[in-house]
Amino acid sequence: MGTYATPEQLAAYTGKPAPADAERLLARASADIDDALLTACYPVTSTGAPADPAHAQALADAACAQVEYLLAAGEDGTGASARWLSVSAGSVSLSANSSLPTALDLAPRALRELQRAGLTGHGVHEW
């Protein structure tokens, strides 16, 4: 699957103009959403898109929430900004962040969008 949302949807979700690199950020956010839903089961079309419009909307909203979260954290979608506590150029001085999360850093609002659509926390069911 490509991206779950468009720059226009991002602008509508945040109430602000989409950033110049919105397509790249949305692609990264959509990959984060895919990682969060690695074992989720929901109906898809032949192209892999969600078949249920409510699921498609939840995935779009979650991707927008993830971008909003990354931008608020000063992140560019690479994860690099959280890697260093401080960096200097003269005589090079780097200080790594030892408390860097090892798991996916999913925006709380993105997780709630997915939960409300029933895309997380599925119990055991017949296949």
C-alpha cells in the first residue's frame, strides 16, 4: 500500500496548510501505521486498499495524526532528531540519547483513530 492520506487530507486534519514535503511525510507516516497494524486483519480490495470506507478514513486520519505528531516533535520522519541530545561542530562533540525508544513511536492520536475503527486489539476469531 502507498500512502493512506493526501496532502489535502493532512491540511484538513490539522487545519494548517500542508508542508512542502507532505507527500514524503505521509509516506513515512503510512509506513508507521503499517508497522503498527502488522498482524491486523481487515478486508482489502485487489489493490490492497481498505475495502471498508470507515477503515480507509481511520487509516487516513491515523497517518495525518502521525505527521502532526512528528512535526510537533520537530521530527522529519527519519527518527534522527531523537537520536542526539546535543551535537557540536567545532572539535566535534556528540551526545547520544540513551533513552531512545526501541519500539515504534506511534502518535497517541493515531493509535486512538485505529482503535476506534476496530483495527487494533482483535481477539481470536475464525479465519
